[in-house]
Amino acid sequence: MFGIVRPCRHRLGEKLTSQWMAHLCGLCLALRGDHGQFARVVTNYDGLLISVLTEAQAGHDATGRRTAGPCPLRGMRTASVAHGEGARLAAAVSLVLASAKVRDHVTDGDGLLARKPVARAARRVAASWDSAGARSGTAVGFDTSLLVDAVDRQAGIEALAGPGTPILAVTEPTETATAAAFAHTAVLAGRPGNAGPLAEAGRLFGRLAHLLDAVEDRHADAVSGAWNPITATGTSLAEVRRLADDAVHGVRLALRDAEFADEQLVHLLLVHELRRSVDRAFGAVPVCASHLGGGPQGAGQGPGPYGQQPQGVHGSPQNPYAGGGGNPYAGGGGAYG
């Protein structure tokens, strides 16, 4: 499982762990229900924030929950999961961004995608995800072309970037994409007044996702020769840290201007966990003990809220398009791949 917001059960507590898992499972099942089993591989920690934001504004009763059947990642237990428009928007965003990333890696010939038969299959998968994401977006009134445009502009911006280029010029497409997705949760929740503050929170969250990905991948990118925005623009780590800290503070301020029916989980994820994400990327936070121990029924080790390994539907790593680069949405590895 991938994403910059990776809480553990220690900090969430029993109540919020249950809520967080409801959104994670809800996103996964929305992908399966609308687009088939294979689409579940794009489930990610950050994508579920869309579902969390929608429910936090509308309230549990308005968005609804349903009981899902047994799942191997829950130790074959049933669970109450989030469903409805928030989960479908999260699924649409995840699909479109994953589609863009697959196409980008095919173009770059990364790994197995350098082989023509694999590349052809990957293009078909990307095309199906792109169409599926657009359908899901349309169903909830969201124009996914906003995301596609942001992803398409990224390559051109990176091609022109060099020493002295402001690194925020490189992160702009990511910021634009996340701002649009965050703002639409206000529409789904019936709180149009929240669209502005949530767009700002989304813009800064996108900035963080891009910057932290670049920090974490910097050494690996240097070894592989992959493009990295920090290296390409000559930005110092001290400046990146300053920008990241400012973004965390900005998210906190933006959320204060939004109205929520229940803001507890949103506050923990987008205020406290974002701060920990920055500290973790810069090596200032040790791994939480809850990430190391086994979960219920001996689920094993790993970063999940129950200690499970971060794996896909069939037990394989749930990041099928890892690679270099500094953009979590396109052109390389990152928070979304």
C-alpha cells in the first residue's frame, strides 16, 4: 500500500482505526464493484482521504455504511465499510492517476514495460482505467479531464526545468489535481462553502505529496539516473523542508475555514499525520511499534493498521508501477506509485 499518510492503530485508537479501515475498504470495494477485481490494485492510503473528507462533511448517516463480506486482508472477517459518492470519487481519482502513470512508464520503457508484449497489455489496462475513471467521475459530477490535463502538463514542465527553476513550478500540476478532487468533496457533501478552503488544503496536500516523494526517492533516483525535481532544480533540502513545513501549516489553516459534521479523523490525518509524514521523510521519526507487530489473528508485520503486509488483492505488492522520478501522479514513482 502506498501514500504519504500512513497512520497506525497506536495513534488512531480503536474508534478511528475502525473508521479509517471503513474508508480504505470502501475505496477498494468501490473499485471492485464498478470496475472489477483487477482495479483494486490502485487502492492507496491517500486516495481514501477523498472518502474521509466527504463523510466528515456530510456525516455518517448522510453518506452511509454497509456490511462487507469476509476479506483475506481483514482476516476473513466482515466489516462495516463506507460506500456512496465519496468512495466512488476516490475510485475515479485513483483510476485516472494510475492510468496516467502506467502510460508514462510504458513511454519510458521502465522495467518489464520495455518488452513490447507487456507494453501493449499495459496500454490496454491504462486505457480501460482511464475510461472507467471518467465514468465514475461523471457519475458523481466530477470532470476527470482536470486530472488528465494536469498529468499531461507535467512532462512538459519537467522537460523545461533546470537549475534555478522554482521547485513549486514543478509541483503545480500535482497541486491543481488534488485541489480539484478535494474541492469536489464539498459538492458531494452538500457544503458548497467548503469548496474554497478544501481546494486550498488539496493544493497544499498535492505539494507535500510531490515534495516528500522527491525527498524519499532522491538517493535511488541518483543511482538509477531517474529525474528528480530536487536534483534537477538544485533546490536545497533545507528549502524543501521549509516548503513542506509551510504546506502542513497551510493545510491546518485551510481546514479551520471548513465546516465538518465530524472532523476528528480528518484532523488526525491531515494535521497530525501530515506532520509525521514530513518528519518521516526527513528521517526525524522512528517507525511506530504498531507498524512492527502482528495484527489480529497473527496478521503479520507491516504498516497497515492491523499490522498486515501492504499487499494487493492476491498477495502481491500493491504498487504495480513503481519507478523513478519525483511526481506522485506522473512521470515516475511516488506517493501514487
